[in-house]
Amino acid sequence: MDYLEMINYAVTIPEDYKIAEEDDQVRNGVMVHIVRLQPAGEVVINGPRIIGIFENDALVSLKDLSEVPSGALLDEDVAVEKAEQVLAAINPEYGNGEMFLRVDYQEREFFDEEGELQYFPVQWIKFAGYSGNYAWATLGSGGKLIEVEYESEWDYFRGRRKTEMWDNDDWVQAYYGQGPQLASPNALA
């Protein structure tokens, strides 16, 4: 299965989305391959996008900010069940045996193709793995998958994430010295 097939297995890639950028970077001390999809294949920072991160041909992180989901958020018990199914289906190597921790209610945002800020509520469903690291699935309205991540490491001393955030445009900008450092609990760039 190729990268686009793996992304499309998890979320629906809109027809006008093309590969805007591919890169290899280090995540948790291991080389990963990053695939960024955007309308017409043009990089627009914080614009509508889908970003997949692959380690050894397995999807380890995915962010889908291609549209604002519609409908209501799921009941918590339904959301947790769906998150467990998503984690197991997308990456069976990491998605089995995770222990449910909590559901947080957060927001996600992006600038649409007209440059208007779009934001929407999500359910961030966090799990602990046997490795001591974390995994989560983030669901928008109607249970739409917005994010999934496996093997996220935590820097307990600094009280922030340790795993690099290659799917976060603001973090990447900070990493390259083109934007401010993000506040905790985001990783240091």
C-alpha cells in the first residue's frame, strides 16, 4: 500500500488535493516520511491540508484539516469506542492494547481557501500504551477523524510534549526560526 492509499484509508482525500510537499525528518529519533496534501498541490501555511507521517511504511500521525465537519459531537462513550477502532484499524502494530485515559474537548482551526479562519470543536481521546508513550484520536462533529497519532513521547521535566510536531504548521515555522516558540504543552521546536 502506498502513502496516499494509507491516508485515504483513514480519511477521504478531496479530489483537488495533490501532494504539495514531501520531506524526511526525525521523529522520536527515527527517520519518518512526511506527506502534505493541499488543494492544487500548493503549500499554504495553516491552510486546508492533510498531513500524514510514516515510519517504516506505517502511518504514525495524521492530521486532516481539509474541511469543517458538520453535525454534533458524539456521545463520549461512542467517541471512545470509535477512537479505539480507529487506532486499531489504521496502525494495528501500535493500536492494540492501548489504555483509555480521557476525553478532552478542544478546538481546531485552519484558514480556508478564501483566507477566512475556520474553527470547530473536537473530542481529543487520549490513550496510554504499554511502551509508556501516548496515542490519541481526535474526532470532529459526526465522528469525523481529524487526527490520529501513535507513540507520542512526553517530556515530564518540561511539562510538554517531546515528540516533534511535523504535522503542525506553527511548530514547523518555529523549528525553522520563522515563527515564535509554541507554549506548553506543545513540543519545543
